Amino acid sequence: MNLRKRMRFPLVLAVFLMISGITMAAATKSVQIREGAIRSAPSFMSKIIAKVAYGDLVEAVDNKNGWSRVRRAGVEQSGWIHDSALTHKKIVLTAGPSDVSQGATGDEIALAGKGFNEQVEREFKEKNPQLNFKLIDQMEKIVVSDSQMRQFLEAGRVSPQGGTQQ
């Protein structure tokens, strides 16, 4: 075998290993919803093992049918969260020393990230006076526990993959 062919194999192997390492590396993602649930399996019916909040960083180590298996810094246990709750964009929630007193709440930041703020809400209310916004405020205060949600889904025979069971 000539020198040129012998040099080609280590080069091809090095490129392969480099590419494999890049594709196997965990991707850092930010939570883009107000509150998210990390679950024991990739299903909305799976047990919640941890909660995450808007702006939290997670390491996505696997992906399956629209779900990412994630790890959080300092926590060894991994779990699953739906991809719609994550973004590749880094969300920064840190205020500088001069504007800490004027800092926005987590809810305000989450809404602003979606293009919604107090001014937009005020304009929408002015354009739609016939809508009952008090009912919307009441609905936002409703909290459904994980066990209540599971009971509801099981009573309705909703399968984790979508649809209903016969």
C-alpha cells in the first residue's frame, strides 16, 4: 500500500469521529413557556418528575417523536419534555443593577417573548369591548394537578399517542 492510501484512512477516521462527536453532543435549550413539566416518559400522561420555568436551561440528550429527553445542571436524573416547550434561543432574564427595581415578572417576560405586553392587551381590549376579560382572568387562575389531569384523560380514554381508546 502506498503512502497516500495509508494517510487517507486516518484522515477519514478522524473526520468521521469528529462528525459523530458533534451529532452526539447534547444541545443546550431554553424553556420557552411559563412553566413546563419534565416527565418520566415521552407522554403527556407520564408522571411529572420535575418542573421548569421560562428561561431555564436544559441539555437535550435524546429526541423521540416530538419529545426531548433533557438533563438540568446539577441534577443527575433525566426526563422528557415536549419540544414545543423548548427553543434553541438563549433566554436571558438578568437585569442590570440600575433596572432591578423595574424588572419584569416571569409572566411578563414570557408574554413579551410571544409579542404580548400590557400595551398590546390594552389595545386589544379597546378594540373588543364586547369580550369578557374577567372570565379569561378567572380561567388563568385555574390550576389542574397532574393527578386530576391523569384521571380526566383516563376517564375519557384518551391515549398517550393521541385520539381515544375504544
